[in-house]
Amino acid sequence: MNGVDEATARLESMTHLEEAILTALTTRNFGYSVDLAFVVPVGAASGTDHERQVRIELDGVHRLLLEGGLTEQMTGSPESINWGLGEVALVRVGSDGDHACTEVLWEGDRKIEVISQAVTIIEL
């Protein structure tokens, strides 16, 4: 109903987007929905031989949390930040019974959590 089982299976087949790079977090429909865009580089954990783009669409968003997990060095020298800040350790989707619970996790304290009515994963 809310897409959790299908999203979980898709993420498992894509090694939970390990080593993918988050390229965008955007809202749609006046904030009702949130989209997370990722690039899976060649040779990432999934063993892909070509770059892939994946979008996670989260509709009916009840909660959106972004914890930056920025270090003192990052805030002191933002010009030194590169693609590595966006490299994901794990993406997972679960359910609390009524809602889809999506987490994007990095090494360290950086994370995104979204509680939504529905989740859909699209490979572009």
C-alpha cells in the first residue's frame, strides 16, 4: 500500500545505495512531497559497470529531518568540501505500521530521516 515492501526489495538489489552520492533533496507539490536524487558511480558497492541515477520519491511527508553532522573543519573551510560529503553509507526503508520510514545514513552523525505516506524508488 505505501510502497515499503517494494522499496525495500529495490534497495536490497542495489546494495542499499552504498557508495551512492546524494545529489539533490527537493520538495514537490508545495512541500507535500520530497525527492532524494542519487548517482551510483561506476564500480560502486553494487558492482555497476555504468553510472546509474536513482530517485526516491516520498509523498505525504509528515516529518523531514536533516542532520548535517558537519565537523569544525567543514564549517571553518566550506570551500574544501567535495563530493565525499554526499557519499552514502546506507539507505533503508521501513514502516511504523501506518507510514514509510526512510533513512539515508552516512558514516558519522550525518543523516536524513523522512516519515511519509508512501515511498517509490525509480531508476532513471
